[in-house]
Amino acid sequence: MSISNQLAETTIRIEAQLPQNIVSTGSGFLFNIQQSGDISVPILITNRHVVVDSTNINIIITVTNNEGTQQNIEVNLGSYQEAWHDHPDRSVDLTAIAIAPFLNNLVQSSLRPRVKCLGFSEIPTQEALG
């Protein structure tokens, strides 16, 4: 798979419903947080300003069904206040949500999410960056 296809599978479109019927759109990326051993938690990271104060957040994910057909579907993540975790430094415009439960629901519905989570091994070191 090409690097551009891999990057496309790590990027997620976000649509956040704000008060007064305003829709905020943005993107986020998927990342695996290593818990211990083989256990990791997939999270979606985005800019806080995209989702803050939202009453409803949907993400668009490409899935493949049992027949091999691909389609884009909306997955509802609820509201910002329900499960998002902001960066501890409020001057950093980042927030994250664990998305394993949402991905597991898709798999239980016989849909395979076409997503790839980045991990720490994909982040270059200072030495590699030169």
C-alpha cells in the first residue's frame, strides 16, 4: 500500500454540530496509545476548536462489508462533553477520544473499518530528522 493510501486511512473527517445549527468541520488522525504489552488503545486526535461546545459529533469512516464493497458511513461519537480529553496545557489546541468502542460496534455489524492507527514507531526521532 502506498504511503498516501496509508496516510488517508489514518485521517478522519469530523463534523461537529454546534449551537444555532452551525456545523464545524475538520479532520483528525488515528493514533495507538500503548497500554502494556500488546494492548493498545486507538484514539482520534483533533484540534479542540473543531469540537468544543458541540452537541453532537460525527466522523466519516470508510468500511468494507462482507461482500467486499466499500462505503463511507457516519459514526456518531456523542457530544464533546461526553468523552473527549483535552491536552493538559490549555494553550495547546488538541483533544482526543478513545474510539475502540465505536470501531468494535462496526465490526460487530459485519463492517470492517478501513483505518490505520499511527504509533510511536512512525514518529521520527530528532536524529532521523537531522
